[in-house]
Amino acid sequence: LRAYARLLDPGGTAVISLPNVAHWSTYAGLARGSWPRNPEGIHDATHLRWFTLRDARELVEQAGLAVASVDRRPRLIWRGSKLDDLLGPAALRVPGLRTLVTFQHVLTSYPARPWR
């Protein structure tokens, strides 16, 4: 990420989209006795690392970027469900549920200092 961040033009922004390992589906899989595996979503084979929001912020900061905003993408059951459309945004406003229903974090960031 640091190498890509250095390619940003002055005033440029980087958008980093990361799955949230603290989503309820992770805990549900662990409660069933194994790491959740799914061909789609947070635990698919293309994800080599997983992140909480704190981990995502640290990743961005270690790359020399500063976080400008975080967009939490909710998912309660499955993408495109009526329940998600109706309750997902409301669930994000409840502090105790926010982390559990956030499926994906989208961080917008900018260079924290000029590159040398």
C-alpha cells in the first residue's frame, strides 16, 4: 500500500475497501467449531488477510496516509435482501451493533505528509 500511496498526485486520494472480520458471520462460523469458509464474501479464498476497523486504520497510517472518512457497508443476512435494505442503515447507528453488521469498511485517505 505504501508503494501505491507514493504514486498519488498532490491532493490525490486513495480508497481502500476491506472486509470486516468482526462481522457477525465470523463469530457464527467459529461458534460452529471452524473458521468460516465461503466462496463469496469476507472469508473467500482471495482474502489472504482480514481486518477490523482498527487494523484497517493502522494499515492506512503505516502506508503514510491519513484517514479522511470511513464508510461502513452493512450486511445483516445477504446482499440485496429487503431486510438489509431496510434495517442495515439503522443498525449502523446502534453502537453495539455497528461492528457486527459492518460487512466492509471503505476508507478514503490522503497523504499524511509530502513524499520525499
